[in-house]
Amino acid sequence: MKKDTGLILALDVTDRDSALSIVEDTVSCLDAVKVGYPLILSTGLSIIDQLRDISHVPVIADLKVADIPNTNHLILQQAYRAGASGVIVHAFTGQDSLMACTKEARKWKRDVFAVTQMSHPGAEDFLVDAAEDMAKMAVNCQATGVVAPATRPKMVRMIRQIIGDLIIISPGVGAQGGSAADTIQAGADYVIIGRSIYQSHEPGAAAKQIVDEISSAL
Amino acid sequence: MKKDTGLILALDVTDRDSALSIVEDTVSCLDAVKVGYPLILSTGLSIIDQLRDISHVPVIADLKVADIPNTNHLILQQAYRAGASGVIVHAFTGQDSLMACTKEARKWKRDVFAVTQMSHPGAEDFLVDAAEDMAKMAVNCQATGVVAPATRPKMVRMIRQIIGDLIIISPGVGAQGGSAADTIQAGADYVIIGRSIYQSHEPGAAAKQIVDEISSAL
């Protein structure tokens, strides 16, 4: 992905028909679509290519990859082969595991985003204290960008200072309580939004409203 | 799985034919088979049922689940539905995320193992310092057991003291340097072994040798 500002749809549904229908309704507002294991396990990796075909935007595989280096490499290889433009991976498994991911990304000329922090309450247990070091590690390992939580704009600001011009993608806007405008103003490039869009009666209108909010924040 | 001592095969190959052939060669020595995303993504979740059918031992899905609570719940639901006897999940994402996994496991009356530590060098970066707290969390969340590294027998011993009679499964024996006998003596219940078996010219004989080593340690 190029460094810009916009909206990534978190397509956290588990069936193919819903996934395709939501993307069709919202595609004019989207810069990328993010899919995770709940959808991939139920449909197979082929859903990535299918979503790319109907949307013509990058599809990011949010696999929260968190294994030893060789397993990470094998997982990313399969995601890129299936057409993913980028993969979301964890940094807490350490530098060698993250490096295995960024190396694979360079080989395929694709993106890899390292999680520096998460948006749920449990992130306070172990992840919060490691956020700064994980952001530095993402820079050292030459990740495309990082994932930082919209629910914690101060952390987005802190991470922006560490990572320079790497891309920040931020989940947690909407149902989880974060604001798109605040997140962009704190230094995020793309906000990642799921439920506020796909649980809406009018997903297209909900997505348009967020795009307008992002524009007003610039 | 019941609390006992034995061998879990880490089936870290990426094609169905190899996977089935290795299990057929080694099945008389195995207490369980562990499969990860590299194999599951290439074959689909159906590999779990297929392996169970030919082996008649439990199949553990090593998914290193590391997401927010709702996503964790959805991933475990799919793994259990596909026939997994247990799922390996991370504790690093915090108590609420782990609790979502153990709750799902109880609902299906299946196993869930929390990673308290990993066997690769990168585990030193963030995970080592959190091992004790993650082991306590596994107890609080009523996990079936924990994953602790055979490459660090002292840590296995420390974790055993924290978790009481929960099951410990230990990867890192063989190619990564750990010894099956030392790991069992340190308090592990099952050792998890991959390359030393499936890369052997005679996987059945290699598995038998490890089973003998385990018996000699008791």
C-alpha cells in the first residue's frame, strides 16, 4: 500500500456470501479489505483472490502470525501466493520471527504490518509495556507498517514518533470506541473499521460517513 | 487428553500426502498429532478429521491463536467443529483473549493449551519475562495445559511448580536441541517432536527411539 489516508474494511464475517455482499456495497469507499482466520478457515484462502477481483483494492490477511521463524515464513508464503497484498503479524514473538516475515514480504514485494499494540482490554496485561520496543523492532526489521489501536490515540502518537514514515493502520474505531478523526489526527494513515460498517443496515452509507469524517480530519 | 507421558508428533509439512504417510509410519508410537497453519492453509481444515481417521489419536491444532476475544472464539469454534481435540493459543494477548478460548474449549469439552514460552531465540525478546505470569493466567483461565519449551528445562520445572497438575506439552526436542528425557524429568507430560521424526529416513524407527528414551526417563 502507498502511504495515504483512508479506510480499511475489517471483514469479520464467516461466510462467503456476506463477505462478498458487504464489499460490493462499500467498495467505492474502501482503500483495502482486511480478512482474518474466521473467514479464511470457513472459505479457504481462495476468498482473498475473490475479494480482490470484485473490489480491485488490496486485500490484507490479518493472520496475527505468532510462531517460530520457519512457521511464520511458511504461513506468509501461502498468504502471498493466495493473493494477499499484505499480512498482519505479531512482533511479540521476537526479532527473528518478525524478520522471517519481513524477509518473505520483500521476496514477494508485498506488505507486512507488525502489531505494536492491540485494542482490547487484555492488551494491558503484557502488550502495553512492550509497545515502544515492538515499534522499534518493526523499523529495524523493515516492516511496511504497524498496527496501533485507535482506542489509544496517545499510543498512536507515540508510535508515530518512533516509526517515522512507516504506515500506521488502526483498528478499534466505532464499536470499540475509537474515533476515526482523532486517530488520523494522532498520526494514523488508515483506520480499520468492521462492525460499524458491516452491522449497519446501510453499509455503503456507513462507510461513506467514515470517509467524510476522515476527510474532515485532514 | 488425559494426563500421561508420551510423544506428540509435530506434523510440520505442507502437503496432504506427506502428512498422511508420516502418520501411517509412526502411529504406533504416537499419543497425539499436532498440525499447524502451514498444513491447514494448504489442505483445509478437513486434514484434521482425515488424520484422526487414520491415526485414531487426538489431533491438536497448533494455531498460536493471538487475537481479540471474539476472533479467538470464532477461530476455536472452527477448529473444534473440524475435529480438533485441542487448540494451542497464546497467553500474551491477555486474560480476556485467553478466557474466550478456554470458555469455547469447555463448551465443546475439548482441550486448550496456552503458550507460556516458546523455544526459538526470539522468545527472549518479550516472552521470557512474562512466562511466570502467563502460566498463572493459564491456571486462572482453566486451560487444559500449557506449552513450555524443551530447550529450557529450568523453565519447564518452574512452570510445573506454578501450574500444579495441568498438562505440559513441550516442543523443541531434537532438531532444536532439547532432550526428551531431560524434558520429561523436568516435569513435562508430552514432548512434541517434528523434524527428528519426519525428516528421518525411517520415521517409525525415529519415533520408537524417542518413545524408548521417554520410558527410560520415567
